[in-house]
Amino acid sequence: MALRVGVVGGGQLARMMVPAAVELGIDIRVLAEGPDMSAAIAATAEGDYHDADTVLAFARDVDVVTFDHEHVPQDVLRALVAAGVAVRPGPDALAVAQDKIVMRTRLTELGLPVPDWAAVHDPDELRAFLDAHGGRAVVKTARGGYDGKGVRVVTDPADVEDWFIALAESGSAQALLAEEFVPFTRELAQSVARRPSGEVVAWPLVETEQRDGVCAEVIAPAPDSAGRLADLAESIAVRIAEELDVTGVLAVELFQTGDERILINELAMRPHNTGHWSIDGATTSQFEQHLRAVLDLPLGATGTNAPVAVMVNVLGGPADGDLAARYPGALAAFPEAKYHFYGKAPRPGRKIGHVTVTGDDVDDVVYRARSAAAHFDD
């Protein structure tokens, strides 16, 4: 009988697990939120992941449950565990990824490098934080933000007045996360994978470019990172994976500062946009590795297939017509590029796909990847 993996969530990450599962002969099943999700091609069920009965019914016939995102509520996760389902990553690990204040608290307890931060419950607390940090800070909602949503650079508590009002109206004891504004020189990301029996592997450190809070480009390996910087990033990610008992892929987003420090920005306990380059640029993609890891199978090699791999996201897509109309021009102009689309309708700012190019020279590969992706953007 084939190994069976159930993926909760029908987004593009679940979709990109499908080819890896097919190659390994894994029976992959997806609980999609609806019929128009990216992973509808592998959906065996539709339903609300907030509902424990729905998720339990989906999990009944799989060997392990994993996730397309971190938003499944804790009560649902713990109901799965109580029912004897293998949940990877588990509830305790996901609790850290689900709440940014919990994340900062745990990372601080572990002595890992993070920006200076505070949980602020009202405008007065935020004002005190601003006064202590040069009058500028990054404020984040503790839960639910992604791709730049739930993140604001502020100079006055009035900049997030609506968030404080929403917290007060919710009647909860939640707070906002205030962080020092880090004058970073570039953003990096380190991905690792860990299986329940303890084996951990790491991909090369990558450099990322964010636009309006959304990942736009990734260069692997990160230029000028060999040696101390790469070793430090890997040691941080491995420590997080081991201390938090993460199973599957873990992506750690990082800031590099002018004095060669690196600070942890965000965590993702699943395949991540900064690791998409690995589909075409690494011996083992993050999607195959995630399946191996959650099934507790030996992990694959993480070396690169070429000196440089560059991934460029297609953000938005054509303003008129559909993607298919752009295929002939793009494929003819850049036959060496690898194109990945997510079954999403074009929409301004939306990640609808990505392009990866590999080669020997960073500048040349960046140019070709950007040019190939540009065929699909207006």
C-alpha cells in the first residue's frame, strides 16, 4: 500500500507537493477550502479547516497530516492528536508560527538574535516603545498576517489606531507586536528540513528581495555568503527546528545588518516562497523533502544543480487576456527557464506563479529570470 499524506489547505504549496508525491509514489490527498483553490487538482475533500469534525474525517484514511499554511486552529490540531493522528508539524511547534508574540518570546528565551521588541496593548505602550527606539518602529498584528499584510512602519500610535480599536472591540487580551526598525542591508532566508527521528538537512542560504512585503526574487546561494554568514544562518535554523520540535520544512527569514549580524524576522513551518528555487535548482526540492520529512523517511541531498539559481515571482499577471496567451512568446524567448503557475486568476499584486533560471553568472541569470517573468506581467 502506498504511503498516504493528507494536506490541510488547498493553496499553491499543496499544489506543488503533488509532482513530488507522484514521483515518490505517495498517495497525496488535499482538504481544500473550495473548488477554485490552486490544489483542486489533488483535492479529495472540501471543507472548513476550522471545523474539527471536517478535518478529523479527512484525516481518517491517511498516515500523516501536514499543512499548506499555519492557520489551522489549535483546538483542531489537538483534536487530531487526541484521535491518534500523526500531525507534522505538531500543535506546539505551530503555536509558535501562529502568533508572532509567542514566536518572539520563544526565540528570546532561546537566546537567538531577534530585533528588540515588545507586546503593546494600547497607544501609550506603543508611544513608550517609539520614544525608546528613535521614534520609528515596525508594528505587526500578532496573528494572521502574511505577504506584508498586518505589518506597518509607524512613527505615531495613530498609525495603528484601527488595530487597537479592533483589539478592544474583540474583548481579547491580545496585543500588537512592536519591533525596532532594523536598518538591514539585505534580506536572507535559510530553509532546513527535519524528520521526527531527528535528522536535519539544510539548503544553501539565499538572498531575497521583498516588494511591498511580498517576496519578489530569490538568489541561491546568497552572493558573498559562504563561510561564517552561511554557517551562522544554518546553525540558527537548525537550533530552531530542534528546540521547537519542528517536523517538515522550516524557513527562517533573516535580516543582515551593516555590521554583519543577522536577526530573525519570521518563521514558516512549511514549504516557503523563498525555497521555490529548489524545485529546479537543488538535488531535492523543498516539496519532496517536506513529504520525506513528515513521513520520517531519509532526507535527500540539498546541493545545487548549478552555481546559481534565481527565482522570480510573477506578481499580478496580465491586465488583459489570460496567461496561456503569453506562453508562446515566453517559452520561445527563454527556453531554458522553468515556468510554474498556480492555477490562479491574475489580480494586481497576487502571486500567480514563478520562473526559475539556473546558470553560472549571477547577473546573467538574474537578467534572464526577470525577463522571462516579465512576459507575464503588465
